[in-house]
Amino acid sequence: MQRLRDLLETHPNIEDDLITHPFPASMMHREADIVLREFEIGHERLIRRKIARLGVSFYASRDYA
């Protein structure tokens, strides 16, 4: 998020809308110009670069588990 903030401060004319939902935006249909995904989609011809490694944890109460 620090890099995103730096980018927006350096380029104030960039409009950013952070949208989170389970359905991936299609860059082919111009639904987004930049997409951050936790998974790889092979059918779109994109320039891509791995920018981070994410960990996943699951939590539950003792009663639920």
C-alpha cells in the first residue's frame, strides 16, 4: 500500500478506485487498467509481475472448531 500511495502522490491525476469482490475484473473488457490478483488467469494477454507473496490463515473459536 505504501507503493500505491507513493504512486498516487507522484501522479496526482491518476484516479484510483479500489474494488474488492470475488469476481475478477476483465482487462480485455476494459473493466480495469491495473488488477491485483491472488491467482493466475491465463486467458488474458497481460504484462504481469509478481509483487508480493501472501500468506493465508484461518481462524475459528474453540467452540466452532
